[in-house]
Amino acid sequence: MEFKRIKDLREDHDMYQKDVAKLLGISQQYYSEYEKGKRTIPIQHLITLAKFYETSIDYIVGLTDENNFKKTS
């Protein structure tokens, strides 16, 4: 399953894959596979991403379109 929103959130925060991978304690290649849907994201990583991006896991996985994130310029 592809998680397009993790890429969108990362780009909205002007971050590179290597930055998010470091946050999660994994390699950039491993994180890239999350974005492409080649690897399932563990719940602990979803929790970390939701906290970091200040949004819900439901938003990240596409169960809701409501995002609490406020983009800063």
C-alpha cells in the first residue's frame, strides 16, 4: 500500500527523505520504500510521524481527509 501522504507531509515541511529516515532511525532507502509502498510502515513509525507532523495516523493512512497540520511559510 502506497502512503502518498507521508511524501506530501515531508515535502510540506521542506524535508528530504534522509531527514525523516534519521528521525525514524532507519536508512533513507528503507524510508523510500515506505513512500513507494514497497514496505509496510510499523505502527511505531506511524506514531512518530503523526507526532512529528502534528497530525493523526488516520490522516497519514488515508482514513480521513482532516489534517491538523498548519503549514508555515
